[in-house]
Amino acid sequence: MNKKKLLIFHPALAPYRVDQFNALSLLFELEVVFLYDNLWSYKMDQSRLLSQLNFKVSWLLKGPRYKGRVFRFGMLKKIRTINPDIIIGYEYSFTTQYLILLKRLGIIRQEIGSVIDDSIDICHHVQSRVRSQARKYAVKQLDFLVVNSDKVSQFYQDTFGLGDHQVIISPLLQDPEKLRSKPAELESVAEKYIQKYNLYEKRVWLFVGRFIPEKALPNFLITFNSILLEQKDTIFVVVGEGDEIQTLKAIIQEKHLEEKVILPGKYEGQELYAWYLCASVFVLPSVSETFGAVVNEALIFGLKVLCSQYAGASCLINSDNGLIFNPLDEKDTKTKINLFMAAIEPVRTVDMTKKPSLMGSHEQQFSNEWRKLMYD
């Protein structure tokens, strides 16, 4: 049986999308059209990412941009050239609205859908009235949605009357075997980090991501401050970069945390993954987070996670692999931190065999969900 043609219009290629796109290429004849040549807020090595793709890609880079929103010229031409069976946009963007308009005018007849990355918290607390109206209109016009979790799927079914067949549950998960495929290289890099930053026999808390208000790092660091100072063997490693770096440095100085908080900078690929091997626990304190792919990465490398209840990736957390907390509640945050403190081990010899993945298998569920589009 011939595969259906799937055309996806997507903003830009991020590391956490690679495995999902490759998995889709096994089910469909896939082409992805990117609307930016890189992530606009956090630049990545695109040549490295593109080399990992197993499907056709192209770009549309011309068109107006307004307050972070973009419309690209050439979409209709691309659709006519490829002649796909299914077209997917993203969020309730101009791109998605244009696809809806083309179908309503009878210019295209394909099935159309959109990838909605919202967490369940964002579903209930829409960022703006404009987005709320755009969502209300688009959901009624689209043939299907792609969402990150069971809870978000149920929200759309209950709120907008969608059927189960109209909502594809496809969380942003990466391939554990691929990420863990070079243990000797990762262990070697991790050992260098441990030596450079004196992490041996330390209980290392790790954060990875952008330093932006949504991640709520300053608030978490202020809450964590007293525990860090009390626990002599505890270190907080904050990997990344962003606008709030000076705020973090000011808190570190004010609270006398120079020996307790490490800011090593931004890392990608193997150099990033090695950080998970020299940590005891991972924390994501976001107050707004559509998903949080770093939670998936941490679990893949055997780290238990203290995850914000506002992150979409909290759906990956269970009693065996972590705890969920409210970063806006100081008492709850400290209680959950102390629960972890009583259980986590200090960093010793780096051995990936002793840190098996804490992620279950999602391959069959992924296939079952996307098969909703494979048959008429």
C-alpha cells in the first residue's frame, strides 16, 4: 500500500523534533517546510540537526512578520507542487488560518490539521483574547489536531466536541536508543565536567534551558537558596543562556551562592547530554511551559525529575521517576526539594549502565495515534 503524502509547515527545526519527524517519515511520505532557517529565540547548529533527518525538507523564508508572527509567501505553490493528502500547520498561526481559508474557498481539498503544543494549564488559561478567538474559530474548521498529552486531548474533546479520531496524541519524545548510543563518548565528557567543576561526591541538581521569565529560575533559586546553603554537599548546575543571566548572577552574589551555583553556559548535542550523566536530579521550575523536552531527555539518561505542574511534560512524571510541584508555592517547592534530598545519591563514577532510561516505550502508541490519518 502506498503511503499517504504528508506536508508539514513548521517554524524551525529544534533538536526535540528530529526523532518525531523521522518516525513520521516511516508512516508517511513526508516533507517538512520550515518558515525560519533557525530558532529565532535560541540558535542551534542546524547543519548538525539537518544531517539527522530521513525525509525531504525545504524552506519558505520570504513574507511579512508582525509581533513574532509570520506569514510566508509560496505556501499555495508548495501545496500544488507536492500535492499532499494531508497538510499540517502549527498552533493557531497565520499559517494555519491561511490553510483554513484556502480550504473554505475550495482552493485546496486536503485534510488539514495543526500541531498544538499547549500544556493543559495553557489550555485553561489562554494567553490572550485574540488567541482564544483564533482557537475557537480554528478548532471548528480543522479536520484534526495534534496535541502533547491525554489531558489536552480530553480538554479538546470535552470543550469543543471533537471526536477521539480528530485528536492525535503525540508528545515531544526523543529516541532513547539514539541519545544513549555513544556511552563511552558521553561518559568521557561527563568525567571532564565532574573534574572541572569539582562535582565528585556532590548531590548535583541540574537545570537545562533558556534563562527567560517563563522558566522562573530567579524565583526557584531564591526558594532553593537556604537549602543549598544548609546542604554542604549540594550544587545547582544551571546550563543555558538567556536574558535573565544578570538577574541570576545578582541573586548568586546577594545570597552568597558563588560556591553553590554553577553557570557553565549553553551546550548542544553530546556535550549537553553529558551533563545529565553528572547530575543527581533534574528540575524544571517553569510557570508556563508548553511541554519541556528537557524532562524527556533527563528521564532518558536515568535522572529523576522535579517537574513543575505547569509544564506539559509533567504528563511523563509518575511515582517511580519523579515528583510534580507548584513553583509558585514556596512551601510545596521546599517540601518536594527536601523529599528529593532524602533520596538522591551524590555523583560518583560515571557509568551509563547504572543509570538506565526511566522512559517507557511509546513507539506503539505513537504509531496507533498517527494511524488515525493513514486510512480514509
